[in-house]
Amino acid sequence: MVDLSQYLPILLFLFIALGLSVAFVFLPMGVSRLTGAHQPTAEKLSEYECGFPAFEDSRGQFDVRFYLVAILFIVFDLEAAFLFPWAVSLDLTGWAGWTTMMIFLAELAVGLAYAWKVGALEWE
Amino acid sequence: MDYATSLYLTGAEIGLSISGLVLLLVSAWGGARVTRLVTILAAAALFGAAIFTGHLFTELSVPAAGDAFGGLYRADDFSSFAKILIYLAVIACLMITPKYLAANGIYRSEYPILLLFGAVGMSMMVSAVDLITLYIGLELSSLSSYVLASFARDDVRSSEAGLKYFILGALASGILLYGMSLIYGFAGTTDYAAIRLAFIGGIETGALFGIVFVLAGLAFKIAAVPFHMWTPDVYEGAPTPVTAFFASAPKVAAVAILMRIALEPFADHVDSWRQIVVFAALASIVVGALGAIGQDSLKRLLAYSSINNVGFILIGLATATQLGTSAMMTYLVIYVVMTLGSFTALLMLRAEDGRPFETFSDIAGLATRKPAIAWCLLLLMFSLAGIPPLFGFWAKFVVFRAAVEADLIALAAIGIAASVIGAFYYLKFVKVMFFDEAEGSVVKTSPIGQWIVLILAGIIVSPLGYFLNGLLDAWSSDAAASLFYLV
Amino acid sequence: MTLQVVAFYLFASIVIASAVMVILARNPVHSVLWLILAFFNAAGLMVLLHAEFIAMLVVIVYVGAVAVLFLFVVMMLDIDFASLRAGFVKNFPLGIAVALVLLAELVLGIGAYRAGALNLGAAEGTAAPIPMTSNIESLGAVLYSEYLFLFEAAGIVLLVAMIGAIVLTHRDLRSPRAHQDIGKQVRRNPDEATIMTQPAVGKGVDL
């Protein structure tokens, strides 16, 4: 069992961050609303593109290569996540645990070498 | 834990994984030049794994002696039998593939490597005596199958097949995992033997739901009705050699885990799953037979034929006896031979301009244009229909005999009736090839690898196959006996 | 103790609110951002449950990688989301039916909860946590000893996922035009980059 009180500073930090960010966002909005003129019309709120209505969606289509990068990132991210429990439990698992992780890393290193060699890590 | 024994028992998987890793590096550095070499080495690795498994098969005299890694994995006669079948089927797929992929410009060395890793996953599945091993093996083999289905990535139909297979396969995995988590929740363990102990006094409703979900998830993987709807689309869209693979090796693995999970942890609760299996068996036979009738596409027709065959295999499971299990093993062997043979024949049929033959009108009058292939197809189709002198009849016969001995006479009777309906479209195949007018295009010559697979399949399904009977029966009953060892 | 309760309600209410916003946001990119907020607060809930490793996984894997992948996928697909929403009124009855089914499940679930505890199997043997250790340590202790075979197999699964992604999306773009070889550019010297010619008057230059 873990003593949750060690997370207290993080919780306090979260509360303070939340309070400050709320203040920074909403305080100027409220002040300007109370002090300035506020008369919105439909024309004022509509989007503006050189006097024409918008031609197209602002969302452009991404290249599929971003997807490849993201998948490779997920794989190595998971690999890193597996290192944490391995590191803290090494005294319980001993050499068997150490060897296990080295083999696991080797498997993914082969994958990395493959990805590198076929040029999956290159952009152009 | 005794690592040396564990490593020895899992030798086939470890060897295949290491060869996969090495071949991956070879392919990365060698580029397109080494594709053929990688294919040959992959086949050699599979052959080595098959030999090693055969050695285990003969050596492990006591069926349950081979537990590895603290009961996660079991090397017994059942798993060895299924593994050898899987490895040989994958080798056959490797033999028939290169020319087809090269003709389509997609022959890359990742293809044999993915098949190799798929084979690792499948052999983990058949050896799994723990729900987690089962799941990881299943994911490994499924993941490589998804990629293989859309291997022709510039072909819209292949991409679509891969996408459909992926989405429905992921759904099936989710259902399976949900069922496993229910079983784990009620049993408190994922180990098959311990699950059996936990449920010895009776089964909770929640755990019953778990069994139903697990069976549904596995029914997806073996394409049994009512979870078959992906099969025709995926089989039609995927490149033909990949379809041949889907219809053979993964099906053996999925049927094997279904058998093990039904007959090991839930052997004391046969009544709670038998109805489901009986329903799936009958529905698969009927839907497979009726669905094929209207089809014009040959690949879709063979897809329905595989659904139909899965139904017959499930009849063996419904008996829940050692005889039924042994019959299933025999059926699986003959089914794999017939399926690989028919897809190879399909693969060899190409027009002069390289266009593959896809519909009945393409194969009209084939007997005059390419008599050798036509005669082999005749044997294979008659065998699939279960017409007596051929080996396919023996497969159906052993299954029905087991059903009758287990007092499932109604099931056997309906099965026999439905197989008569099924015979219709197999005969249509033969009629179109032999009695219809030939049309223009001429068939190209085929590579030697495809001829070898086709002729071997033709010889085995022909009445000559009965010479194998003694061996096949002995092996099947050994394999079945190891599932019933604890009873 | 009270602080835990306060923290729980804070995290739980933000999870629910941001989950609602995932559905209601008009812009799919905003939906993904709300999803990230939901993941973060779910991680907070996991910490309160003493499941620190899961909290870490949620932050590292879900927020760090899966959410980014979602963003890419949303950006990659050429879908007109406005037209997807157009069928709202037509599909409304179906939506209501699904909502009713879910409501029924909720009611049944509460009923089952009220009916008393289920007779669940006890985690024993290898599945039981090791006393006096954090769960991340207990997890490591089984993952890298009992289940090391499956851990290696999981590594192969990840490798196959990598190969699959490369096979399906990677195209060899190293054509002469698209590929930039920086080393070659740096090694360039005036001798091979320029030519000296002395054309006669009115002749022009031969290139």
C-alpha cells in the first residue's frame, strides 16, 4: 500500500494552477466586459477572409506519414513504460528479470534497426 | 521454475521468433534482392520447427509432461499435432505465393516474415493452457493476418478486406477478452486446470456468460455462423495466396484453442456449452451450403465452403468425447489439404494477360484448355463434397461416426442432409469445367511450387490417401487422448 | 481522508464533464483535446485507488501517444464532419433506443449492486499482491518472472505492429529529386561545382 499523502503537494499544485489559470482567463474577460463597449452583431462575429465568405474548411489534410511516426512513437513509448516496473522490482526478479528485459529491448532494437534501414524514420 | 525444460519445450516458437528477427534484419539490409532468399529461409525455419515438434510428438509419451513456464504453456501430443499441421500449411502458402505477388509487383520480404511471426502466434495459441497465453498468441497471429490481408495496399479491394478484417477481428478480440475477464473474475485464476478446479462444484451465471462470450469470440475467428459475415468479403478481397493462408493455418489454430478451452477448463460443464456448439455447427453447415449456391465469384464460393466445413468440424466438438476430438483432428488435416489444393488451383488459373480467373464463366471448359488442373480440381471438389471413394468422404465419415456414437443422431442426420445440398455447388464447379463451352483466353504456365502443392493435394485427396489412414488415425487419437488425459 | 474525498469529486466531475464535451464539441480536434483532459483526470482517479502504475500508463501511453494518434487520424481523414452530423434528426429514434438500452443496463447494474456481493473468485497464488510493496513493484515481480514468456511474446506483438505500419504506409521516397543528401552537399567544392569556359564572341555557351 502506498501512502497517498506523498501526492499532497501535487494536489495542492493542481488546485493552485487551476485557480490561477481560471483567474488569468476569466478576470480579463470580465474586466473588459464591464469596462468596454459590447455590441456584437452577426456581421462582426462572422469569419473574415478578404471580404469573401470562407472558401474551405480550415482543417487541412495531413500526410499519412504522420501516422507511421505516431505508431512508431507508441511502440517505443510502451517499451519505456515497461521499464518502470522492471526497474523497481529488479531485486525481486533477479537475473531472470534482467535477461528478460534485455531480450525484450533487443526485439524492439531489431525493429528500430529495420525501421531505420528501410527509411521509415526519414521524412524526405 | 525450470528454465531449461521450459526453453526446450518452447523450442519451436523460440527458433521461429529468432529466425523471424534475423530475417527481418536480412531483409532490411538486403532490400529487394534478398526477397527470394528470405522466403526460402523462412520455409526452412518452419520446416525445422516442424521437425522439432515432430520430435516432441514422438518423445513426450506422457501427455501432460510438457508444461512450460509454470503452466502457461503445454507441449503435448495435441499441440504438437496441430503445430505440425500449421507449419506445413504455412510452408505450402510460402511455396505457392512468390509468382503471384511478383506478378502484382508486391513481392516484398516482409511477406514471409509476417507469416513466420503469424506461425509463432498460432503455435502459442494451440499450446496455451492459460487465458493470457491464448490471448497474446491470438493477437500475434491476428495482427499479422490483418497486415497480410491488405498486403496489396494499392488495390482497393485488398485494403478494404484488411480494414474489415481488422475492425471485426478487433471486435471479436474485445468480446473474447470480456468473456475471459468474467471467467477470471469468478474463478480467480487464468490457468485452465485451476479454472476447472474453481468451477468443480457448479458454475455461476456470470461465469456462464463468460463462457458464452469466449465461445462467441472464438466463433468469429473460425468463421462459424452466426459470426461468419466477414469471411466472404475478406476472402474475396485479400490476395489469393493470403486467402489460402487464412482458410488453412489460422483456422486450425482457432479450432484447436476452441477444443482445448471447451474440453479442459469446462470439461465438467459440457451441457453449458454444447447447445451453442450444436447451433453453430448446424447453422454453419446450412448457411455455408445455401450461401454458396448463388455465388459467381470462385473465391466467395470457397469462402462459403470453408464456413460449411467448419460446421462439420464443430459436430465433432459437440460430442465432447475422445472419439469426436480425434475425428476433428482427422477432419482438420484433410480440410487443410483440400483447401490449400483448391486455392492453389485457383491461383494457377490466369488468363494470357495475367488477369486471374475469378468467376464461373472464366473456368468454362477448362478441361480442354488445361486438363491437368481441371482433373485435380475435379478430385478436390468431389472430395470437398464428400463423395465416397475420395478422402474427403473419410473426414465426414469419422465425424458422423463420432456423433452417432455420442447419441447425437439428429445432429448427424441434419448434417448429412445438408452436405447433400452442399454437394450441389461442388458439382456445378465440375460441370462448368468439363461440359461447358470453352472461351477465348489461354492459361499461362504455372511455377513449379504451385504444381507441387496442387499435385500433392490431389494425391492425398484421391483414394490413395487411404494409405495414410493408419498413421493419421493413430496420430489423431494420440492427440485427442492428451486432451482427455486428466479425465 | 476528507482531502481524498474532495480530490475524488474533483477528478470524477471533470472526467464526466470532459467526456460530455468530447461528444458535444463541434470541432473533432476539440473533442480530442477534451479526451486528453478526461484521460488526465482518470489518471488522478487511479492514483486515488492506489493503482499508480495504471495512472502512469494512462498519462504516458494514452495522453502521450494514443491521443496524439487520434489527433493525427482526425487530421488525416478527409471527412466532412458537418455532413456526418446532418442525419441527426433521422437517426434520433435509433439513438433514443440505444439510450434506453443503456439506461436499462444502468438500472440493472444498480439493482445487481443492491442485491449484494457476488461470489467472486479470490485472487490467490501468483495473482495475489505481494504485501508491503507498491503495486508497481508487485506487478514487476510477476511480469518479469512468472510471465516472462508472455512478456517476450508481447514484444514480438509490438514488433509485428511496427512492421505492419511500415509495410502498409511507408513508401520509398528516396527518388533523386526528393532525397536530400546533406553530406554530399557539404562535401561540394568549387572545382566540381563550377566550370570555367571562354566562349568566343557571338558563339554562346555549350551546357
